[in-house]
Amino acid sequence: MRIVTWNINSMRARQERVEEWLREVEPDVVLLQETKLADDAFPTLAFEALGYTCAHYGQGQWNGVAILSKAGIEDVVSNFAGGGDPDPDARILTATCGGVRVTSVYVPNGRSLDDDHYTYKLWWLGRLIEHLDADPHATPDLPVIVGGDFNIAPDDRDVHDPKVLVGATHGSAPERERLAELEAWGLTDVFRRFHEADRMFSWWDYRGGDFHQGRGMRIDLLMCSPSVIERATWTAIDRNARKGKQPSDHAPVMVDIDD
């Protein structure tokens, strides 16, 4: 079973590329972020023609998350589960696919450490823990994957130059502490179970030729519960999907798990 997370940065701009990649790679479950579509504009029929059942939670030209699955989609939850405050944006979508509870997340960027959006980011990450606690289908002893664009480089290996994050978002101590809380809940960054090297990125800024110059960050994560980690056989970042005409600024991150 191949599960993928990919921030596509606009379905309207990238639909043809996404469909081509799906035909080539044939993943079973795909977690998408930044679809930038309303629900009624999501190209469900196009993905159904490729064998996928779809769930989408969008708000128009901003944000938007989706789950595509060849393994069925059950018990869909849009926004946070439980009785806490909902997210005003469309940034989280959860479903069960092939017996695995998957959540597609688009964590707020944060902008800068003195911006209200940074406070919102930390609140959002705290609500993510509450969401997991409130979801009866997501407990640490069950197969759970929270995947998406976390907008956090987990450690200094995950950024081309750690100095660029000093006094900035994506690598601040409070953000990494929130990620550590997610790990304490029972989730592990599966990529690091297979790869220890630095400079293995999933995002490169469009500006300044960053992709070709190797200036990027690894901010797209698949956080997996112990039973998923035990079944994981392979994981990779598909840099080739970042090449060519009109790519997203993110590359897909993939994990294969035994059925």
C-alpha cells in the first residue's frame, strides 16, 4: 500500500501534472494540500476515472485539502474533530482508507515570529493533538498517518542553511516543540526511519533558482503510528515531480507499507 502526501499549490494550475503523476506512480492513497478550490469545483470525476474515491474540504482560492483513495474512504471528518474551536480555514481532512486512519494537513505558515499568524500556527498544532484525542478511529495503537505540509523543518538537517531560520518561522523552538508533542502522542516521522542524511528536501522556493541550487527545506512529513512504522518498507521524496513545466514548489513524499 503506497501512501503519499503532496502540496500541489493549486489544482487548477496542476491538475494535468497530478493526473500524469498518478498514472505513472499508482499510489493507493494520496493526501493533497493547497487545492485552492471550493468543494463543488474539485475534479472528482477526473480522479474517479483513474480509480480513486475522493474527499475534499475546500474554501475557494485559498487552502483546501483532499484525500484520494483506491482503498475506499470511510468516516470522513472535515475540520477538527471534537468540541473545540473549529479552524476558520480549510486545512485538515481525515478519513479511513484501507484500514489506515489518514489525515491530510496544511499547517499554517506562520509568516514571522511577531505575526498573529504565528500564534495561529501554534494554536493549530495544539488543536491537532486535541483532534487526534477526540477521533475514536485515531489512537496510538491503531494504524494512523498524519501527513501533509507541516511548514516545520524538524531539525537542522532539514534546511539548506540553518542560519536562515534564526529568528524566523519553520524552525523556531515552539514549532519544533509542537512537533515533539505530536511524537509524544505516538507518531514518528517515517522518512527519518529510512534516511539519516541532511539536505534531503521536499520544498524549494520558486525564486532565485533555489531548486537547481539545492536551497530547500524538508517540511512535508508523514507522521506514522507504531503499527504503520512496523509495516513500512520504503519511503522517498520524488524530486522529479518538482521538475519540468509549472511544477508545484513541493515534491510528493511517499511511504510503502505492507498490507
